[in-house]
Amino acid sequence: MSATSDAFDRGAGRYDLMVSLNPGYHHELGRASRELSARLKGREGLSLIDLACGSGASTRTLVEATPPGTRITGIDASAGMLAEARSKPWPPEVRFTQASAGRLDVSAFGEHDGVQACYLLRNVPEQERDRAVDEIFSLLRPGGWAVFQEYSVRGNARATAVWSAVASAIIIPLGWIIDRNPDLYRYLHRSVLEFDDVATVADRLTRAGFVDVAHRTASGWQRGILHTFVCRKPKET
């Protein structure tokens, strides 16, 4: 188990409460899921992957954004987070499994119409990020779509200052008060500062073979901090 997975295991029981205190967190997850659903509109019998599903918040927004009967597989490296996700009520087409991005046995999962990956790449070691993106490309059927959502502030002085102020004044103290697990939220602060800039993320997607790469930033206090990338696997590869 990696140190990151271990930290998420320890914080799993209070994670839903912590993220619920972030204005816009669930709204932006919902926007990401609706972005993916809109690009798959008209396809029948959808099969989707929710990579880095955590405690299931992103999986819930996928369920809400897609037609009834959509098959969704949530994947996460943290056993604690998966236990939280499995404890919630789900349609019979939703299942969860443990695996680590960057080290996936892609052949075990087959090909799917879409992949959603929220808050994934930043938690993958830098030397494994290209491999993780390649895995997502391989998980898609030709013509399939992927949506990535991630914090990225590098190269943006205003976003960096806002992020550091919010993390230092709100996120880390709440991590101590609510969860007694401030190390997880110190890691969150640090990992965002150290993560790729927006252009590097887009370059990773392009190098993997994705086309129609598009990007937008979030609204509200997360403008310039939180970003959503949408891209497509070509129909012929």
C-alpha cells in the first residue's frame, strides 16, 4: 500500500463530511459527469469507469447524469474509501473494485464507452502519470470519451495564492478538528502546488493519443484552481 492510499484509508470515515464543506465540490463533480454523459448521448447500454472513485461522490454524479441501466465500475486504490462507497445504496449496475492507476491490469477491465477520472492524476507519482493516462486510453472503446477533473495552480500566481490561503486557513485546520488527520490535508495542499500546470496535463492527453482535447476552469472561488479536461479516443487508432 502506498503512503497516499494509507492516508486516504485513515481519512475515509470523515471524507464525505470534509468535502461537503467545500462550496462547489459536488456541483463541479456533477458538471464533469454531465460533460461525459452529453458526449455519449444516444449510445445504448453504456459502460463507464469511474477511476479514483473515492467514497463514491463522483460515482453518484455519474449515476445521476446517465440513463438508467448504465453500467458503472468504480475503481480506487484505497480500501477505506471503497468501504465507504460500498456502504451506500446503489443501482444493481454499479460495482466497485480496488486497483491503482498507473499499475492497472487493463485487460481485466475490458473496453468502455467513457472514463471519468476526478482528482486522480495529482495522486499518481509523476513518473507514472503518462502510464496512467495511457491506461485510460486503453480502457476506452474507439470513439469513447474521457473526462479528467483536477486541481492545477502552477504558473498562475493568483490561483496559487488563493489555494494556499484557503488550504492554510480552512482546509488543514478543519482536517485537524473534524478528522484528526491533518497530514492528509497538508498533503492535499502540497500536492496541488507541485502538480502539473494546465498545459502539461493537456500535453499528456495528446501524447497518449487523445483528440478533441478541451479544457475549462471552475466557477466561484475555484476559478483558475480546479479544471476539467474532456477528450476523445479516435474511432480508428
